[in-house]
Amino acid sequence: MKQRRKERIDRGIKARSDDVFSLNSFREMLYVAVPPLAPVLILLILPLELSSYWQKVLISTCVFALLAMSWDFLVGVGMVSLGQALFFGVGAYIAGISNKILGLPIWIDIPIATILGGIVSALLLAPVLRLRGVYFSMVTLVLPLMLERIVEASGVFGGTEGISGITPFPNSFFESYLIVLVTLFALFAFRRLITTDYGLVLKAIKDNDRAVMSVGINIYWMKAQALFISGCVGAFCGAFITHVYGFVGMPSFALDYSILPLSSAVVGGMGTFAGSFLGAFILVPLSEALRGIGGLRIVLYSFFLVFFIVALPEGIFHYIQRKYQQFERWVEVDK
Amino acid sequence: MLEISNLMVFYENALALNDFSMSLQAGGIIAVIGSNSAGKTTLMNTLSGLIIDTKIKEQRKGGERITVYGKIIFNGEDITDLYPSERVKMGMVLCRERHPIFPESDLMENLRIAGYLRKRSEIKEMIDYVFDLFPTLVRLKNRKAGFLSGGEQQMLTIGMALVVKPSLLLLDEPLLGLSPMMQTTLVDAIKKIREQTGLTIVITEQFARPILPMIDYGYIIENGMLTLDGTGLALMENPEVKGAYFGV
């Protein structure tokens, strides 16, 4: 009888060389291709299969996934933000104003809101770039709440009534596919960006900012750029949702847009973007699914959160990734 | 090339550097020798401009008041108030003490981060030079920097400074925490850097024995004050230096 032994699949693939992968069979190709292809295929098929209610949930999930990834990106640079709502709200208001008041079409106001939102967010946080840790977090937490109160007290941009009657997207499939494609693009773009020299420098700022300074890089300029990138993503979400609901108002600065992305990234696993993405795709639909049970919803939801954080402190994605890499297969022993 | 005149640094009321002056010609190696809390790191941070950043940070959080007096002239230009990044662009690069590497990134990534502002061809050329200088690092290319030994991390730190292509290299306690054998390796490497690139080097160190023989000129500081200066050989022969640093 032939002798067999167990071998980890990735041992065969990461063949004896640091950067070169050798794929010897269809199965090995599948092993490498499934992780990046699975989310793409699932997300592209989902809008076709879901009811209109769950399509809205999918949109909301993608928006929170984007916010979670932008939060994860900032954390990677050493800036723990508690105020993604700032980016979201700024983008939402710019889109609302440019569409309703300035009369710009949807195809122009969303890109404008994205870029301008990124710039405004970076400018608002520029004075606190030198702050680190909890000090930076506190400022980011307070800014959206402050802007919300300014809108309320001064009555600008519709005050408590907000701005309604904003041009909607042509149809629900279009809006679903737009947000799905942007989410997938952001996921792969963020993952690519962080491995480039630019991304390495951003990561290094978190590791040892003085050492980065020592090699002549202006870390505050780099941090401002990171805020701009993260701000653009957040602002796009705000602008997009404004057109989905046809309304923008004070709720755009709600705490939900700060806390849920953070929870998604923590539950999913930080530092990979895929973790934040996965976290949002667990928490947001879960929250909707629990809607039917009434008052106990929040209790159960909190229970799930606590369970994931206690049982898998590294995050679900890191756990799945580890297990995936530990897949084994039987191989015949060479004699 | 570098002219420091009457440099004084206060941390609140404590005087870390007191009326320190020195000058340095291009292509030379000078050392500032002193025991702990002599003011060596303060001198390096002041030269590299990092103290300006610390000063602003402390000011913003209501911490220690840092005051700097005196003048630093580099290549004929007053750089006393310049930010660290601008000083690096002028060619002044600091290699800080205690191996400041990026532990989560691998060795090659560390070198790429250091050369971020340079052209790709320059980075490649300098990385090749670093591997030529420290052959030990070649086989560790893909290892996470946090897992390197102290000596390897120090080599990497110097390598990172070299990738920036400095004209003046500031080495803050490069021999700290290293075994005598590793100290010799590093001293040889520093000599080689000077011979091969003609780089001007300022070293601060508390281990005088391996450093003094290779320097052109040395300064001894204690409690922030310049107590003695002279050529490397003269300092080695000085009975006070022998007593304080060689234990003779």
C-alpha cells in the first residue's frame, strides 16, 4: 500500500522562492484565485438576486464597508478616527448643495463632492495632525457633532429640515452596481496602495514617525494626504447616499457613520481592508435581519459584537485567512 | 561645512547643552564623546532639527518648554530654524540611536521607505552599496526588521541613512548595545563609508575606545558643556580621557 502524508496546500504553491509562486495544478490555481474572486463574483451576482428591500441593505452595507476601509486606512497611518461621519456628512452636504442649489447634474456633483469633501475634511483636521492617539480621536469625534449643531443653530443648508428633492439615480440596479463596483475598486486599490512605496511610508509613520522624519519625509504632509484619501472615500459615500435617499440633513453627521465602520473593522480584522469589508458585510445585514425581533434586537446585536470581539480578538478575516492557509491535502510519500 | 556657534538648549529650566561650539570641514569624521546625559542626543536632535518638532509638540500639549539659542550654519546657510525634512533635503541625515527601524516592514521595505524621496535608479544604486557594505544583510532581505538582531538592526539603520544619499551623516550612538565584535564591524564600515564616498560624518558615542582612533577631531562633553577637544590621537593620549573612558 502506498504511504501518504498530509501537506499544507500553500507549501506547494509558495515554492522555494520568496516572490515566485509556482502553480502546478488546476486545484492550486483555484486555491490562489478563490479569495480575490469570491467577493467579486458574489457582489456582482447579489443585486440581481435580491429583493428591492435587500438591495437597499446591500447599498447600506457597501457604504459602511467603504467607510470601514477608509477608517482602516487611517489607522494604518497611526490616526485613530472616531469621526468618519465628518467625511460622510461633508460629502453629503456638498453633493446636496451642488445638485439642488447649484443645479449640477448627478454625474458632476458626485465627483465634485468626493474630491472637495476630501479636501475640506483634510483641511478641517489639518490643525490636529500633530496630535496622536486619544487626542486626535477626540477631535475627530467632536467635529461632526459640532458641524451638526452649527447646521441646527444657524439654519444654513435647510437647517433641521435639510435639503430634499435631490435628483435620484436613474434606477435601483444602477445605484446597486455603482456602489458595488466602487466598493470592490476601493478594496483592491487600498490593498494595492499599501504595498507600494507610498503605502510603505504611510505605514512607517505609524511604526516610527521620527525615523520617517529622519529620512527627510514631511510626515504631516503625508498624513494630510492620507486624510484626503480617506476623506474622499467617506465623502463619496455621503454623496452617494444623498442621491439614493434624495435628501441630505443633519442625520448625515450621525454617530452611526463613525461607530459602525469602526465596529466593522474591529470585528472583521484591522490592517487588511478585506477584514473591514467582511466586518461590514456581517454587521450591517445582521442588524437588518434582527429587525424582526423588536426590542431585543440591540441586545442580540451587542451580544454578537461582544462574542466576536472576545472570541476572535484578531478579527474574523485574520482567523479565516489563517485557517485557509492551513488547508491540508493528502500527498503520496516519495520513496 | 558645518559651523555651530554658542548652542544652548534648555528643557524647561534644565540646561542640556551649554554654549557648545564646533566646526567641521567636508570629508572629515568628528566625534562628540560623552557619558549618559552629557547632551549628545540633544546635540544630534538640534543639528537634525528634530528638536523643533518636539518643541512644537510639547508646546501644543502644554508640556516642557524647549528653548534653543545659538546658530547652526550648514554649507554657508543658517539652518537653525529649518524643519528636519528641509535639512535632509540639504543633505544632512541623522541616524538616530537605538536602531529606529520599522519593525513591521521587512528589510528591503525599510530601505525603500528611506529612499522614498529619491529616484528609483538612485535607490537601487544605494541599496546595492549598502549590501556591499554590509554583506550580512543580503540574506536577510525579506526578514521583518523587528526580528533582526541588534547589530543587524544597526547596520540597517545606517543603510537607511545612506539610501537618502547624505552629504553629512550624523550617527547618534551607533555602537550602543552592541558586542565588541559587532562594534569593530561597524567601525570598519564607517571607515569604509568615508573612504569610498568621502562623506562627512559626525558621531556621538560613549564608547571612546573604538571611535577615537578613526576620527579627525573629537570633542568631549560632560553635562552639556564642552570640556576637552583635540585630534583623535591627542585625546587618546590625554590622561583624563584615559581615566574617564578607558578605565586606565
